[in-house]
Amino acid sequence: MSLRVETMRDLLTAAASLASWKTLALLLAVTNLKSLPFVWHFRLLYYCLGNLRLKPTAPFFPKGKPIVDAQGKPTHPVFVSCTVTSRTPLLETDYNLHKSNSTYFTDLDISRTALVTRIYSPGVGLISKELDKEFNAAAQREGKRAPKRKVVSIVLGSVYCSFKREIKPFELYEMHSKVISWDKKWMYILTCFMRPAKRAGGEKTLLATALSKYVVKKGRLTVSPERILRASGFLPAPPADNTKTVLDSSAEGSAIGTPASGEGIADTAAGVDGSLMREVLKLGDEQIPSREKLEEQQKENEDLWSSGEWTWERIEQERLRGLGVVNGFTDLDTKLHEEWL
């Protein structure tokens, strides 16, 4: 009996030592590692350095990563998503015991950094050097001194987030970020928070969606995303005979409105679907296919595309499709700004 009492005393003493404030503090720190000071900065630096490309000919993605979209279809490298996984520690939960709304944005910082670093390097640095040379040449022509070199910066313009389902404490989730489109000023990035499938071959669950836009500045000069993507090796040069005028839906990005007259048809006819447009204009009413037939043909054509067939025209077609998806967001952003003013 006395042996049992001594054993119980030993166990209680050990439990009391384990329950000390130092042990509890260590346990709290380990289970909330993601929320500790400077961990966000470390994660950002980790994904930035891990996705940095040093030259345009460097591989687009790590070896073995398939160049496919979310549905598994072949796509162009610029539209491939970048995936980052994470969990929700207790310090990221709110009074409803699920992931707090504000913490989605710190996760978005990490996910977007992984993607933007990969597609914008080394293009940002190369374009910055090109612009320095252009500024110096312009100053020499005007008989002025060479201007001071200005820093190039990648700036986040705005973020929209829509919450679909809760994320519970310590639950594993994925963030898939991809380029959905760009215009003359902004790069638009779609991020989807996903719950992994419970079994192999199962479907993932959508938890939240977010849309962000980035702009690159060299001093006060705005650098177009297309120029950077081309310098990074992600985009081919446009055809030499291309004379299409792209009408971006973002008023901030292009400051160009849609022509009120039919003059816009001439510009469009020389671009992505120029030959098709010219043929359609020749058709009589009885020769025009039905809408169902056109949609069926369009789906067949999309299914036939492979990764080796992503020409400049095909990339431009996908860019314009994505621009249509974010059109409501860009319009809302402009209208809210005007409402405030």
C-alpha cells in the first residue's frame, strides 16, 4: 500500500513539474509557431528564395511538376498554379473557433509571393536595367545629366476575399495561386483555399477564393506585366505583323474606352481572331451557325490544345478570357473609388 502511495506522489510531482509555466509557454509556442514574431517574414523569405529564377532560360517549375491547370489539362506555364500548404494554429482562430478572417490575408502574402517571384524573376531585374539605359540615352539626347537610378518595386494594389467554408483549428489546407489575366498596368492573381481530398482520387473542397492585383513601378513609371513576363521567358514575342489594339477592361490599366463606332472592328480583325472575324462579316443570316453549335465547337477546340500549341495568339485569347472574369472586380474597384470622391 505504501508503495502505491509513493508511486502516486512521484506521478503527481512529475505532472506538477511538467505543468510549470515554462513548459506551458513552450507548448503554446510550438503549437502556434506560425503566429510567432518574425515567422511570417521567415516564411516570406523562404518562398521568395525558393522560387527565384536567376535567368530567363531557367526551368519554369521544379523538375517533375506537370504543366497543367486545376482540371489536369495541359496549359501554358504562365497560367500554372503555385501551391502552398498550411494549418491554422489556435492564435489564428476567432471566438467562433475557426480561422479568423484577417489571417487569410497573411496567408495570401505567402502564396502570392511564391507565384510572383517565380514568374517575375529575372524579368523585373532585367527590365530595370533596360529602363536605366533608356533613361540615360534620353537624357543624353536632351543634353541633360543622367538621372539617378530609381528602385523597381512590386506593389500590391488591392485584395478581394470571399469566404465559403470554415477552416477549423489545426486543419490542413492548400492555397493555389495562379495568374488569371493582366492588362497594361495590373497583374491579376486568383487564389483558392482548398481542403485536400480525404482519399486518393477524391475531390478537394473549396474553402475561400481571393483576387489580388499587382503593379510594377520603376520610380513613378508603370511597367507593363507583359514586358516583364516576356523578359522572364514566360511569353513569346508577338507576331511581327500583329497590329491589334488591345482594349483592356480595366480603366486604370489602359485608360482606353471601347470605340462607339464600328472602327473597333478594324482593329479586332487584325488580331487574335482576325481571319474568323473577316469570314463572319461575309456570312449571310442563313449561314451563321447556331449558338449551341458554336459553343460545342469551342469546347472541342479547347480540348485539342496541348502545351506545345500555346502560341502568342492562344495565350492572348486566354488572357482576354481571364480579363472578362475579373471585369466585375475592376469595375467595382473604380466605382468605389469614385463613390468616395
